[in-house]
Amino acid sequence: MEPEETSPAYGKLVVGIVIIVLGLLFTLQNFGWVDARFIKKLIIPGVLIAVGAIKIRQGGQIFRSTLGWVLVFVGALILLDNYHVLDFSVRKLFPLILVFFGLRLVLGGLSKDAPTATATSVTTLNDWVAFGGSNRRVTSPEFKGGHLAAFCGGIELDLTGADITADRAVIDIFAMWGGVDIRVPADWDVTVKVFPFLGGYEDKTVHPVREEGKPVKQLVLTGTVVMGGLDIKN
């Protein structure tokens, strides 16, 4: 099997860029080179546009792409309103958000399929959620790891049907105001190297007994948890 091309972790890239820009703006504000009102007008619409762009980039589901365009549209409207480009208040359009989520509920109610975990046989992951959730079950016999990022949302990952053929698999995790829940097979040895900042992780797995001459399948979890949580069990 040919190795898969690993795509960039867009979720963490965008969040990282947003944090860097905010840090630079606040530093410039401290020196009096940037007006604080300029930063306040930019933060909320900037975050909405960035998150929406990521959801559009992910695609895959109509709701995800539609929500991405809605976030970009709302962020752009707020940005234009903050700088007095529009002739009316953006608040007058906010009820349309209720219409959007109402349509989502109606379409979900008309669907005959029960919500289940999405099964996939990919060897590497690159999942990003924001203001939402993801439920995925991996069944790859050659799982290698990947990236998981949750911003104001949650990720549920079921690896009980997967297998590791290499020395180890590595998953890099970023959770900010969100959580990640991972289930692993009973014969996997999990090593957590996650840095928690105002957050935490809990390893509930039962570590397998190492037998001489028999390699242990190892899953290594790295990354950062900011005001969020990580839970691992088997």
C-alpha cells in the first residue's frame, strides 16, 4: 500500500494564526500604536470568517459547507457594520440565523437514516471541528495517526476497529474550549504527551502486559489542551 499524503492541519493553522495576530495587535496597543477600538471591531468577525473558511475548505457535508458560508457571511456583515459601511444595523438580520437552524432541524427530522459514527479506512486523520461535533470510527488495518483539532466543539474517535502495523501511531491533538474522546483497542498501549493549559486529560485505558519478544502496539497522543478536555479509554 502506498503511503498517503498527509494534508496540513488547517484547523490548528488557522487558530494559531488568529492567536498570533491577536498577540501582535495587543502588543501594538500596549505601545499606543493601535487603537483598542480597532481590535474590538476586528476580533469577532475575524474569528467567524476564519472558522467559516475552514469549514468550507473541509467540505464533505452539505451542512458543514453551508454553515461555513453562513459564518463567513455573518462575519463579513459584522465587519462592515463595525466600520459603518452598511446603511442598516446587522442586528436586523440576526433572526435569519434561527431560520437556518430551523431548516437544519426540519431536514434532520425528514431524514430516514439514524445518526451513526462515520466509518472510514483512512490510515491518517486530519479532523477539525468548530462550534459543532464529529463522530468517526476508523477501521484501517494500518493506522498511522494524524491530527485532531476541536475549537468550541467535540470529537469522538473510535479506533477499536483499527490496527497498527508500524512501530507506533501518533495523533497530535489541539482542543480549545472543546473536548476529544478517543476509544482504543484493549491491546494498545497509550502514551499521553499532551500539554494541558487550564484544561486536562484522563487516561482510563488498561495498559497491556508486555510479553518478551512480542511487540506492543503503541499509540502516542501529543498536542495541547486549552480550557478543554481529552478522554481516552478502551
